[in-house]
Amino acid sequence: MIVLGGFSRFPIFFNGNGQKTIGFESNNTAFNDYIGNLKGKFVVFTTFSDIQYRRRFVVDGMAINPELKGTEPVPRSMYVYPDVTPTKTFMNTLAKGIIVKGGRGKVFIPLLPQRELEGKEIKALLGITEVKEFGMARMKVFLERIDINFNIVRELSNQRIVLNISDRYINDSYQLLINHQGRVLDTDFCIHNYRNLYLPEMVMFIRESGGVHHVGGFDY
């Protein structure tokens, strides 16, 4: 069971993967009393299973999706029942987690940090919501603000773009095939399971790995 508190008048109880709302209390009186004594915006886990992970940039109490289009609030504290000492939620990180429905909208719960974000990256993400454009236009602003040079090598059919990325952080450059939404379709280097990544998170993963191993067959 997962319990979300502080985002509505009463705590919300979910099943083990957060996809089904059970109600505003459980059948366990002691557990209900435990939840009632917790303060602030929090999440409590008793057990969880069959998690459907999502990735988000988590900064300053909010989660920004990989397309840099929308945000969700993030609980400040995490508990594992019956512990009464909270664990602070992962902040300033690219993280995998779950989405649950709070009282006023969706809430992101980060569970697995994947890369700790650095100062300029955090600042760029905090300012990205001020950019009026969406899609690739917003992503390009983000890249510029974290000191990445890029240029379009060629434009292909079906609104696909071959993009050359030069990143001083890894002292290397690489090429990506992306669609108009910024989703990565192919790369000129070896990386596992890239097809569900967007450009901003791909850049973070490459920085975390420290570089790329170029391969052949990138013929666009």
C-alpha cells in the first residue's frame, strides 16, 4: 500500500503500485492513527509491486518531465511503515519514480536516483518553465544554458533531425537522430535502451557515463 499525504484534505490510500485509489483510510486502525500523526507533504510505503516507472528531473520540490513540458509536485518526506523518522525525498536529480493522483492533480514520487544534477543544470531546469516555446525550441534553450553546442546536420522526412552535440563536460561530440518532439530515435554510439529517452535526459546519461563509444552504421 502507498499513502499520499498533504496534497488533499485527507490522506489518499493507493494499492501497491499507486495506480488504484483505495480510499481515505485503511481497515487497520493502528495504521490509520500512524498516518494521522504525520505532517507536511509525505508518502508512506507499506509494500509496493508492479511499479510502472517514469523519469523526471526533480528540482526544488517539483518534477519536470523529460520533454520539459509539464511539472508535478513532489512530496518532501518518505516513510516506510512503521518507521516514524522520515527520509528526505531525492532532490536535484534525474530520477525514476511513480505517478499517483493527488487531490489537485498528479504527484511524482521519486524512488531511484539516476544522476545527481549540478548547479548550472539545476538553474537551467528551474528557468526552463519561463520559456514560452515548447518541444525542440525549449530543449535547445536548455542545451545552451548548460554549455552544450549543437547544430542540425541534416533534416529528414517525417520531421526527423540529425543533431550534432558537442559537450565540453565530456570533451567529445556525438550525433543523435531525433523526432520533432525531441525523442531519440538513433545514436552514433553504443547505449542500451535509448529509444524511450528524450534529448535532455540523454544528455544527462551521457554526462553520467563520462563519454561515448562511437560505432558505425549511423547512416543518415
